[in-house]
Amino acid sequence: MFIVNGKEIENSDGILLEKYINENGFKKERIAVEINGVIIKKSDYSNYVINKGDNIIIVSFVGGG
Amino acid sequence: MITEDEFYSNLIKRHTKEVHNKINSNKIAIAGIGGLGSYIAVSLARAGIGGLLLVDFDKVDISNLNRQHYSIKHIGKYKTEALKEQIKEINPFTDIKTLNKKVTSYNAADIFGQYKIVIEAFDIAEQKAMLVNTLLSQCKNTKIISASGMAGYKSANDIITKKINNRFYISGDFVTESDNTPLMPPRVMVCAGHEANMALRIILDETNP
């Protein structure tokens, strides 16, 4: 189990961050990802394996300003 | 003309000397001076900020007049110059620096790294994400206040400020995007007010939204 934006995610431990992002409707170029208090660089999305207990915050940006 | 003394005495009378000194000894960088950034800059200048860096590559266009702090006479001018000119008429004593440049992941740390507070006020979602990601990973002493979701005319009460971590705040309703909803002035101004207020709060040691 890990946590994304405060929600518990079951049965997905060990999934690649990039895969989680793609499968859950997030757009890689429009987000910022923090895991356990550390910002993850975009270039690391494809090799970060989500661990049991990770606390993940995905901030999505929408256009307008 | 009013003197610097008269100008600051008036602010001190309103804000107290302690508050004024904190605001006046800080400089803030604003990335993008369209609908959000132009209003953020004007409100911080009115509040007596010590200095501003205004960054934008764009020139004022007729399509900006619906929500940005520019007038018909500014059309065709660089936004940086048009905004600096206006701010100097409001608060001639704040130190305005300008940069006409497109911000990228390659130059962002150089442009903004020396600022303790950077306000993201871009229009395009990818640019917003790029700046936040770059500054959070490369500029460890910089706090960033960003914005996401302020198009349309849904309730202004949906626009809030969230603290993601000690260096990252975000204002907006987080969902209403300009790709499919037109930007209208009141909600853009509400969101600009949120960002500018969060900057003032950080300066005044109030680190929660």
C-alpha cells in the first residue's frame, strides 16, 4: 500500500512511477511529483519504483494565467 | 511629486514600521506578467515591496486587454516595459528589474535562483510545471508560489491556496483550465490576489495559507 494525494492505493507496490502516472490519467509534462518530501525529477519518473509506504503527492497544473 | 519619505511614512502609518520594514526589505521575482503577474506586481508595489523582477518575453496585444493590467496605449510594447512604466507611477521607489526572455528549464535557475520568493504566473500548464520542477529541484533556498485553475466565472470561493511543502504553495481551483473555458478578469484577479497575499504572508513569517 502507498498513498497518492492522501488516498491509499492497494495492490500496486513495486509499480514504476511513470507507469502509475500514465495509467491514472496524469500528463507527465503538466505535473510535479513529490515522494516522501522529495521532488522527483522528470528524468527519474521512468526508473523510480514505488515502494510500500511511499507518500506521493502529484500536483497537476491546468492552463490559464 | 511626493518624496520617498512622504510615500513611506504613509505606508508605515497603515502597516506599522515593523511590517513595512519587512515588506520593504524583500524582493520578489514574478515569472510571467499577463493576467496574474501584472496584478500581482501592481499589488506588491502598492504594498511597498522593496523590489520586483518582472520576466516575460511577450508584447502587449489587444487580446490581453480583457484581464491584464495594460491599456490600449501599451499595445505593441514589451509587457515588462509597459508594466514598469505603470508601477513607477504608483510607487516610484520600488526597484524594478525587467527581463524580456522566455524561461526554460535551462535558464530558470540562473534567472530566479537568487530570489527567496518566486511567483509563477505563466499561462501554459507545461510552463508552470517546468518552472516549479526546476526551481524545487535546483534552487534550494527559493520558495515558489504557483497558480492552477482560474478560468471562467464559477464561484470565486472555489479559489484557494494550498501549501504542498515548505517551499511550494499553489493557488487556484485546480481544475478549470483555459483550454476549454475562457479566462475572465475577476477570477484571474482573485487568484492573483491569493498569490500576492501568500508572498506577503511568507515575508511576514506567516507560512501557512
